[in-house]
Amino acid sequence: MSGRALLDWGAAGARHLPRDVGVTVVVDVLSFTTTVGIACERGMTVLPYHEYENAQRFADEHDAVLARRRDRHDRSAISLSPDSVRRCVDPPARLVLPSPNGSTISQLLGGGGRAVIAASLRNADAVAAHVHRDHPDTVVAVIAAGERWEDGSLRPAVEALWGAGAVLDALARRGRPDLSPEALAAVHAWRGAAADASRTLHDTVTGRELDALGFPDDVRVAGEIGASTVVPVMDGDVYRAAR
């Protein structure tokens, strides 16, 4: 029988997973896991890092290029922006990608003996196919990253719920019927939004924030539902495309 599928939220959820969870799927649609997916499509190895402070030193120590902060006045630099990674003319072999949400969760989960996979709306079906093929009897936890309030507490983000629901829905379609109530709620949320998600993604709180900052293309890229078959999997403390 296929293993159970669960849903949890944020770094706290990643820290308190049940012991029998063998596969974790990180979902940070706007923008960490979308950017990781595009970087892996382009042959990069991605090193998650939880903050920008000390990130340059970390990149130097690991012979990697540091992704800068998004800057609407300098779009030539590679950053957390998935559009910048797609447009990069000379992609680095190794990219340090700081992020307070998806990257932090990835670092928490990496090296813990569990498989760690990065999913977005672009590759949700491919991730489910990978899990179904390589981990058919394993308990899976999908972690919706969410965002953070100014005090550091979790702000649930609907785009993360949709991304998690898209993965869980694709798992259910492949015969994994044992979804937790929380996972089933995410599936219903995704099914209700799927037909118009690429457009309504711009009207989410995070989508409006990115539009206002001058990065509507990042939202557009994140809304390319099913566009990618690449599955980023953590190998030690780095993401690489699964073979």
C-alpha cells in the first residue's frame, strides 16, 4: 500500500515532522522553489542559504556565485527572481540562493536522512511522478513554505497552498489515496483554483507585492503550470536535477 501523504507549514512544520516521514517536498512558489527548478533546468547546482548576511562568505567557501537581492534597477544580475535565472546569459555551475522561507526549510531538512525535493506549480506533476516511481511506499510530507510577518511569524500564503495541493493532487491521481485531512484540504483548494491560477496568482498578496516591486514576470513564470519535467532533489546540502 502506498505511504501516507501529509501537509505542514513553514520552518516549524519542517522541524516537527513525524518520524516515519521519508520524503519531504518543499513548496515556495513565489519564489524559491520556482527559481530552484529553473536553475536546475539550466544545469546549475543550487546551494540553499537562509539569509543574505554572511552569504557571500558562504558562496566563496563553496566556489559558488551568490544570487543577489532582487533589484528593479539592475536586472542584469542573477537573483532570487526566477526570470533572472532564466535570462542569465552565462549561468554559473553553482548558485547560492538565499531565502528566508523555502531556502531555510531546505537547510533544515537537508542531511536529515530524508529525501528532500523542491516543487512548484511548474513541476508539481513531475515531482509526484518521481515520488510515485522512486518512493512508492514512503510517507510523504509536503511543506508549504508560506511567507513571514515582520516579527518573523508565519504568514500562510495561498500560492504555497496551491503548489502543495497540486503535488498532492498529482499523487492522489497516481493512486495514493491516504491523504491527511490537511493534505486533502490543500487538494480541494488547488482544484478550485487550478483553472484560473496563472492569472489569479498576480492577485495574491505575494503576487501583488512582486508586481508593485516591478517583478510581474516572476509571477508570470511561477504560473507556468506543468511547464517543467525537472525535479530538483537535495544531494547532501545542494539541489541537483534528479536523473
